[in-house]
Amino acid sequence: MKQAVYFLCLAFVVTSYGSELHWFKGNTHTHSLWSDGDDFPEMIADWYAERGYDFLVLSDHNVLSRGERWYSVARATQKGAMDKYRQRFGDKVEEKDGKVRLKTYEEVRDMFKDRLLLVEGEEITDRFADPNDGFKVRHVHINAMNNAELIKPRGGKSVRDVMRNNLRAAMALEKETGQPILTHLNHPNFHYSVTGEDLGHVVEEPFFEVFNGHPSINQLGNTNHVPVEVMWDQANAIRLREKQAAPLFGVATDDSHNYHGGKSSPGRGWVMVRAGKCSAEDLILAMRAGDFYASSGIQLREISYDADSRVLNIDIEPVDGATFTTEIIALRGKEAPAEVVKEYSGLRVQHSLDDRDLYVRAMIKSDQPHPNPTYKGQVQQAWTQPVGWR
């Protein structure tokens, strides 16, 4: 593989990767008993490590897994976690006076250092009561990955203001500490809180969840609200046509809360990141460069885009008994919405961009059902990032 050079437009730097690039699988949105998840952080890390994940972000609501915290044994038992925890970790379990100590991020990181990269993070959980809609609460949740300190919700005078205030807080912390932070807007259709127009105008946000595995986030929209994937193109039309800004990139996540049965279980969505090594910094730089894809079950062998020839190549990992269809979605012209301009069957795609294309992206789907579906009729999919826009 020859050396690839990517332009990190959002940070206005150029990052050069060497020839030894690898795909790393990870989930960036995960909850534990530190907030509203129902299992211990090391049990969760063990689940992902056992299933071949390379990295995991623990992202509990408005908290970092630091300091001493004791949790009710009775509550952990009620959630179905306690007996499994004792069985798996034995004398490492610390109990006293009817409570069990929750392990910190650093403790769990060190426990799994040879099996899984654990990255510190949080879900900045904010809201806005909209006075123009009967003070309906808009939920604005932004994940922060690799933040050195807790980022407290900043609030604001509108949904966009709330987004900007929290994103700017993350940017300021990154500048202060020199430690890169990746942020992504979570589940925009949760209570139908964030629109494609909001995502388009808040150009400080480089990423959002095109797929979230929680069944309550309205992935497919309804008669009055567009599906999340359509929202992606709405946002990017504004960014490229009006804001002269880089497009939004899409991630897939679990948003896992339930590990003993329940609606928000793990293993539904993830990102595959191509980087030189599995470190938080390398992963973040690769994602900022767009060198990753989102998946709910499909694995890609290769993605490449040649800016000179304007050709997108995709090589899909075969699966016995499965057939694959790739839709090429393009944004063209000054006013038309993004649309599917080409459809390919099979494992290999070679697509030449049209001169009118402001960008294209690919959505690959299998005819195989998702083994742990979020919604009825869900099949396995993968989403590549927009190309051709630079």
C-alpha cells in the first residue's frame, strides 16, 4: 500500500501516515454503573475484548470514572450484574457494608491493557427547553472521547447554541491540555431534538451518529421527521453550499446500557478506523481525516479514493450466503437534495464521480438480517464517509 496523505481540514494541519496501516474496531458510546448502564465497567470491557474489539470508550453521562464510588449491592443484584461480577472477577470484587466499589477508568484500563484499548470519555448530556414549542425539552447529547478533564454541560439559548457551547468547551480543553478530543453529536432523532439544519449550521461539530443501537432514538424517523441518514445529507448540503465548511462524518455506535437482556444491548454498531497504531491520538487523527467507516455488521476489506481521478473504490469482505448492494449517494448542483445516483451489486465497487458531484458517499447493505436488530426488518449495513469535496 503506498503512502496516503490526508488533509485534516477541521484542524488545518496535514497528517501523514506510514505504510503500516491497520483496521481497528471500536465502540465510542458505552454506559456502565457509573451512570445509567447496568453492569460494571470491567465486565463491559471484558465483553468487548472477548468479541474482538480493539478499543472502547466508556462514556457515562456527565461523569468521568474517577475517584471512589460505592454502589448498592442490592441494586446491582436487581439489575442482574452482581452474581456474574463475583463469578468473573472473584477476589478483585471489593464489598463492604452492602456496597461494592466501582473500578475507575485507570484501573480498568490497566486490567485490559494487553487485550483492549480503553479510552476515557463522557456523554455531555445537555438540554434546551424550547419556548417556541411549549418549552418542549430538546435533548442535546455530545460524546467526548479522550478528554483529560470533565466537560460540564454549558447550556445555551437554542439547540444550536447548546451544541456550540459544549463543543467550544471541548475545543478549549484540547487546546489547554494538548490532548486531542473527538466529539460526536449523539442520536439527533432522540425525542426529535436536533434537525439536519441544526447539524448543518453548527460547523464546529465534525461527527455525528448516523447509526445508534438504542431502540428509542427513532433511527428511521416518522411521518414528520426524516430518517437519521437523510439528515446527514441535509446537514452536508448546508455545510458545502452555504458554509463552505467540511462535511459531517458519520459514526455508528452501540449506546449500550443493558448487558443482561434489555433493549439497549451491545454489539449493534461500531466504527472501523484505519490507523498506524491503536492509540487514542492515532485513532482520533485518522477519524478526523475521514479514514474510517461506520458499520452495523458489514466488514470492508478496503476503501480508497483517488482525488486526481475522482474514483472511489470499495472492497467488501465476503460472507457465505450473503449478497451485497452498494448505493452511491451524491450531492449535486446548487439546490437539489442528495440522492442515490448509482447502485452496484457484488463485492467490489469502482465508482467515478461526476463533475457535478459536490461529494459522494456509499451505503452498503447485506441481504442478511442483523443478528441483534434495533428495529424491525433491520439488515446489516456499512457507511463510508463523504469524498470528493476537498
